[in-house]
Amino acid sequence: MKEQITEPNNSTIPERKHFIQEIIEEDLRNAKNNGRVHTRFPPEPNGYLHIGHAKSICLNFGLAKQYNGKCNLRFDDTNPTKEEQEYVDSIKKDVRWLGFDWEEREFFASDYFHQLYDWAIQLIKAGKAFVCDLSGEEVRKHRGTLTEPGKESPYRNRSIEENLDLFERMKKGEFPDGSRTLRAKIDMNHPNLNMRDPVMYRILHAEHHRTGNEWCIYPMYDWAHGESDSIEGITHSICTLEFEDHRPLYNWYVEQLGIHHPQQIEFARLNLTYTVMSKRKLLQLVEENIVNGWDDPRMPTISGLRRRGYTPEAIRSFADKVGVAKRDNMIDVALLEFSLREDLNKKAARMMAVLRPLKVVITNYPDGQVEELEAVNNPEDPAMGMRTVPFSKVLYIEQDDFKEVPPPKYFRLTPGAEVRLRYAYIIKCTNVVKDANGNITEVHCTYDPETKSGSAQSHRKVKGTIHWVSAEHAVDAEVRLYDRLFTEENPNGDNWKELINPNSLEALSGCKVERSLATVKPQERFQFERLGYFCVDDDSTPENLVFNRAVTLRDTWAKIEKNQ
């Protein structure tokens, strides 16, 4: 059963050592690896990194920093049919954006293709590997099950000379794809299926993004991974739990070769509610145009989170809060959202924006008069100072902030009622103007000049305060309201595409934002007062401002579910 972790009541997380730190500190006490700590982050360049990779990045680079060690960035580029330079570039950008530096230690598994080939020859000569002519389907059938032993390949006992000759000819490209493999010779009766003569090389006539057409045989992950770790002098090879059953094979390879032996340690991968993190499913979302690319703000990719408005500090904080576990757990996405609110609350400037404008005319305000009112940029950080916002006769407020027939406990603007305009005056609704269909197009109000916010005369209190922008000075903008991509907590079944939220994106045009936002640049983040945290989209320009909602001011989703 998966452990459920939800949004905390506060951000105070007791500091405690996780089991990988305990292993490393025990190794250091015993002077293992001559006191070195050397980790690596080894992504496959077959897609964009997601929030689960971010956890691994923070762990591997964080441990290296904590123990004065090193962390490599190594691309596991052993499958040329799925790998692209675009993915390599995006991975490097994401790791740097998260705040980590691999310095000069950028490596590729393809850097080691010649060494891996030589080591394969070594195993063949030692009688530990053989060329097999079984098809992939036949290999699977011969493997057996968890309760039944496997069946040896009829090619298992080829002579060393024949295996060397065939493997060399495989390398030269004499055989078609899938016709032969190189397999380790271990034990077809082994209780661990990974040890039943696993495939080390397959024939694949495909151009590699780095080595071109030099090779037509490519190493399998289990063969390349541990040996790459060994070449780089990795001390602690940290991976997720699905590789736990692969650890005996990892150990067998390095032990048979007699080379440096890193220690593989497994931890629980990140599982997030309302999210899929299978690369295959994420690729489907992109290729089937369900989302608008890998960096769509609804995607759990690091590039998508960045475009939506997440900060590297928030993601690192989230990784710290989640911690490192030995068993699978399901993390509530509310914890990720909480981490962003916590970070942006401290650093995001407060601004006023009206997403669904309703015109308000203050009938007793002087025509042509404009006041510059002082507004606080961030009450959490006095050093961010103040700004001025223009106030005039015609304003915009949110449509939801006016009700002609108000529901119970509605403390915003209604006929005959008063509210305070943020940083400005108390106003009272006196009349409404409607179109031919009965829709309200304008609200007429009067203002009390003795209630200017911050003035000595401003002593009268009202229950409601709403935000606004001056119509004359407002800047037009498009605002994209993003919500969770899936409607159910665990969308990872066979019907996962049926659970896609049809309301995950609402694009609003004709929004009005205050004058201070006219010159914003992509990736700047703000709190729109009373509405949430927003980020300037990457495609935004001064002529066409676009804001993405990063997160609401509170977890309204949980409240909606409860009410339903």
C-alpha cells in the first residue's frame, strides 16, 4: 500500500538523515572508496525531464555537495532510434535551471562504446557470453517465469572461437536487425529472471546522434550502466526501486570483469497525484496534440513547470519535503503547489489585474482627474518598497465582485452596499446599466472622498475589499488559467486518456492589468491580488502580454471535491 503525503500545515520539516545518507556516512567512517563520494545523474535523452527526475537530480547533486564529492551528468544514449540532440540540450538546460553544475563532468554512454565492446570480448573469451540466434520473442519464451525455470538457448554452447567470429561480424553489420544478440551466460535456473542469460547487445542499423553510423550493435542498459559507473569511478550509484532486481546483474558484470565496483542503492521513485510520469505517456500527450508540446504548462516536465511559473527554489524545497524513502509512496500534488506558494509569497510582487472586466463609473468623481495612489509591492518583504497606481473616474472590477441579487454572506459590491477599493476609497453602488438582453454592462457608484486608504480621515470600516484597475490606464492581456491535467487522483490505468481534464486550460482574452505590468518580461512572476500567482509566458511580448496562472492562492481543488 502506498503511503499518502499531503500538504503540511506549515513549512517546518524536521531535519533527519535518510537511509542513503546513513550508508554514505558509514562508508566514510570506514574509509571506503578512499573517502570519496561520487554520484551521477544518468538520464536517457529520449524525452524531456519531469518532476520525478528533478527529485533524482536534487538527490544526486545534493549528496555530492553535502559530502564534498562530485556528481557527473551522464547521458545513457544506447538507443539511437529514440534519442535526439533536442533532448540532450533540454536536459542540460533543466539541470542548470534547477541550480546544479556538473562542471567539466559531462559524459555519454556512447563515449564508452569501444571499451564496452572490448569488455564484451573479454567475457566471451572467459566463456561468460555467447552469440544467440533466437528472436526476441523466443528469448522471452525461453526465460521462464517466477515459478518455472528458464530453458537454455540451443546456441548457448557455441565455441569461444565461433562466438568471437560472430560477434565481430555483428559489429561489421553482416546481419539484419534482430537476427542475433550477445547474451551473458549466467544461469537459466536463477530465481531472478534478470540473471537468466540476459541480452548484452542487439543489432540495430540506426544512426546515432553522436556516433553516426560507426556502430550497428548497441549495448543494453544493464550492460552499459554499471560499466559506465565503473569507468567514471562512481562510488554510489543511486537509482529508483524498479532497478532493485537488476542489482545482482549489475554486480555480476563488474565482478566478472574485475573492475571498480560502485554500490547500487535504490530509493522510491516519485509518484504524484493527478499526474502521469511515464515517458511513453508524456510522449503520447505531445505527439497526439493533447498538450501543446513538452513545455506545455500542464505537463509535469521541468520545462512545463518552469513555463507555468514554478521556481527552482520551490522544486528543490518540494524535493526536500518529499524526502527519500525505501518504499513507494503517492505524494499529493498539493504539496508541490504549497512549495510554490511558500516561495512566491516571499518574493513575488503584488499587482492588480482584472480577468473578467466589469466597468464601474464613479459618478461623483471629477471628470479628467487622475490620482496616483500608493500600493505595497510585497507586505512580506518591506525592501521591495511601494509603487503608485492611477485612480480615475472609470474603473474595471471583476464580474464576480458584483451581484445584483447577492447570495448569503456576500460582502462584495451590491446595489446600495459599500466596499473598499484596494488602496483607494470606499464606494457605494447606486445604479446598474444593462443591455437589451438584460446583461449588466456598467455599475454606477459614488465614492466617499474622506475614506482614502492610508489617510488620517480613513476610519470608516466596511466588510469587503476588492481589487480594480483604472480603465484609462489599464493594459490589455491574455491570461491562461491552467488546472490539473487529469480529473482523478491516480490516472495511470489503461484508461488514462479518458481521465484527461477537459477544463485544464481556460484562455481569457480582454483581461485588464495595471500599468506597472506593461513592460514585464517572460518568466517574471507576480501575485495578482485575490486571484493567484501568475508568470509571464515565454511567448509574451509588450504588444501581446500573456500570463500563465502558476497556482491559486489556496488549494481550491480539495474544497471542490469535498463539496461534491
